[in-house]
Amino acid sequence: MIIGNPDLPIYHNMKAGFIGALAEDEIQVQQRHVFSFPTREHGKQLEMSSPEAWKELLKTLQAPDCPKAFFTMRDNRAGVLYRAATHCGLKIPQDLSVISYDDLSWDEGKFHGLSTIAQPIEEMGSVAVDMLWHWCRFGSPPPNRQLEGKLIERSSIIPAK
């Protein structure tokens, strides 16, 4: 799993939710297979934001017990994994399956066949405006609304054996 800054609630909660969902199917995520690549300045490659995590990711990908699948929190982190896999001589999806979340932050993702869960951006914007209107009108936060992402299957995953 490749996440952003684990001190930020969004990444902490996404990580917990993903690990919990896998646990329901009796799949355990080892902490040594969780890599944090915080976002830095726009345009910088994420592996440079965390050289230690980059080195550990390369070491993990070259290990005999390398995971066969990765989930990345935001497509730009999938780009980090693609670069690391190429560096290690691994092919996606033959050697490593990858799925991500957002369908936004890595322009090359579609070209590379990245399977991802697309965020409902237009609906998120509309809900944000509705929430702000409700808060201004009634002086309290509106009830939470759950939005659904959409799985976009491309060619970065193969079925588990």
C-alpha cells in the first residue's frame, strides 16, 4: 500500500478502511508493506519527497516475498510504484497488480492502463455547495452524505490465482 502523509486524517482513515476491508476477507496487510509518500511542491516527483520510503519500496520490490498487488492512495502514487517497478525490472500487471484511487492526479495513468476508483468530482462539488448553503442558512452542519466512486478497470490488475 502506498499512502500520503499518515498524520493527515484522510490518509489515516483511508488506510484503516482499506485494511479493515481486507481483514474481512482474512487478508492481512503487513506494516512493512505500507509506504508513505507525502505530496510536496507541485511538479516534484513523489519519490523525492521521501527518499527513505523510496529506498524501502525498491528493497521490497526486489525481495523474494514481494507483494503481488498494491493499492495506492491517489494515482500520482501509482506513478511512483510504476517507476519503482520499472527500476526493479518488474512488469505491471504480469509481476505486480496495481489499483489506485482518484483517476485524476496522474495524467499518464490512462496511458499506462492504471485501474482506479474514480472520484465523483462533479457530485462532490455540488454536494459541497449544498452543504455550505445548509450551514449558512441553518447555522449547523448538514447531515453527511456518502458518495460512490466508480471502478475503472484498465490493464494494471490480473485476477488472483
